[in-house]
Amino acid sequence: MTGACAGPLGGQAVPAAEATPIAAVTASPALGGTDLSPAQPVTISVARGTISTLTLTSPTGAEVKGTLSPDRTSWTLAEPLGYGKTYSVTGSATGSDGKAVPIDGSYTTVSPADKITSKISPGDNAVVGVAAPVIIRFGSAPADRSLIEQHVSITTTPKVEGAWAWITHDGDTWPSLDWRPKDYWPAGTTVHVSSDLYGLDLGGGTFGGDTVTSDFTIGRNQVVKADANAHTMVVQQNGVTVATYDASYGSGDVIGDPNRVTRSGTHIVMDKKETTTMSNPAYGYTDVTEHWAVRISDNGEFIHQNQATVADQGVDNVSHGCINLSAQDAQAYFQTAIYGDPVEVSGTSVQLSPADGDIYDWAIPWSEWTTLAGN
């Protein structure tokens, strides 16, 4: 008798086991990661297949930007994340075998104990004098100075030689990071400065809190030569004298009072006001009105009008430390001065120093300046 053969042992056929999908999804950092820096690179990749869909969403459901590679084998985060948030990853990959593999997970970013912010001076669109330093001030103490230095940059057109230095300015609790050229800026230089601290782990639970930039321009070259022995103040533009004024300087070297000595060294114009009041109770005056006042140091030094000393201007030094000019000369100079102009004072017994005011960058010799960062 003939007939169809039965299965093994006379039973029914057993179906073959379904093959495991061959696509393999990997992520760096691994999905499920916690305490991520919000600026940390994130890449999700597929081997033996391609990404069909992939979405990273914030806790509010907003989609986070990412870049899919041309061959669809990897996805890269394309914008910073926020602090202290959990982000969801959803999607799928299709293997070369045609089988789908889910992509599912999350990332949680760190919640810092403190965030350092930064502010750049000069600010956007400023036009400043040829001695203006770049000053990056921080909202709290810069814990990891070396790491901060790696994430600040300056680009100048034309290229200008200069260097960074950590400087504590008058009134500041902690240092700022300053950049100044070796010599005065070339007139017309354009400058781009970036402080890219966001997401940086600066130690002790402190992270960078922002990324800021500034684009500014160096104006015309104007340098003041202020000679206390000659009792004159000479204004030069591009090395050519455009004005010479009779002046009176601090009387300290005459009367033996160092507090009344106009400091020698390179100051910079910091501010100017057509009318202001000046006080020095130790010397018997309070809220005295002065005009055409150009501040050159936070220690109280100004170039300003003083009609009471006109007879001494060009002849003798009688002020409390300021540079006195006549009303006509003070106004004429005032109208030409801009922030960052150098004022080179000479001929006195006391040198400008960190004790004398907010911006003393040019009082530090270049050989020393270049040692104040990168340690």
C-alpha cells in the first residue's frame, strides 16, 4: 500500500525558528545615561542597517534638532540640551534583512550646583580706542581656569599679536580673563570674541552657564602724551600731533604727598561726562562740579576743566592728581576722546599699578603679561 509520508514520528512538521533581526543600534553615550553635560556630543548609530525614524524630545514634547548622516547610519545631536531635564529617544532602524528594530531610551542632563555666566567688554558694535583690552568677566569664581582658557577665543582682522591674562580689576571679587595686544591695536581692526562655556564641567558641581560673543571695531589711532614735567598734554593721531594743551598735574611730587601724584604709565580712557561732581573729603572738598571730565583711572584721575588753575597750567603742578586744562582746551579734548584711548603719563615719581584702578592692563610689562595665563 502506498501513500504520503507523515512527519517525524508520524506528527506534523515543526516550523523553523524566526531569524533574529541583524540591525544593531548603539549610542554614545549609552541610552539611559544620566548626569550628562547639556553640551556633550550625542550620537546614535546603526550597524547592518539604516535609521528609519529617530526623534529626541524634551520634557515638554518639543523636538530637539539632530542631523541624520547621508547614508542614514547615524544621528547626531545638533543643539545644546538644557540643564536638569530628561529627554526621550524614540524611533526605529531597518536592517539589511528588512527587519525593523526599535530605538527607545532616554537621556537625563546634570543639575549643577552653580552655573558660571560670562560678559564680554567691549560689547557688540562698539568702536573703541587702540589700547582697549578685551575683558571677560564671570558671574562667579572661575573654578577651572585652564578649561575656561580652552573655550575662549579671539579672531582679529588683520591678525594681531596678543595674549590672555587673569586680572582682578578694582571692585571685582574674582579675576576676569583679559586679552590685550602686545602693542596698540592697528586702527580699523575688527575683532570677534567668543566665550563658549555652556555645558563645561568646571569642577565642584559648577558648570558653564552660557555662550556669549562680541564683535567690535578699533577706531582711529589717538594717543595722548601727558608730560608732567613739561606741563603739557599732547594729542597725537597716527603719530602726528594734532593738539598741544597747557596742563597742570598733581602736586604730590612738589609737596611730598604720594596721594597727590598723577600716576605715570599708560592709562586708558574709561568714561567721560560733560558735567560731574568730584569729592575728596580728606582734602577738604565734596561734590565739586567739574566739566568736560574724561576718566582715565578708577583712583580718581581725570582730564578735566579747571578754571581755578588756568594760571598754573603750562607752568606748575597744583592739582590733587587730575590733569587740569582750561575750559576751551578741556572741551576740545573731550570731544575727541573715546573709550580705550591710551593716555601715556610721564614725569612723576609714582607708577600706575593694580592699586590705582579698574583697568591697569598696560601697566603690566609684556614679559610679565604673557605669564598670567596658560598655567
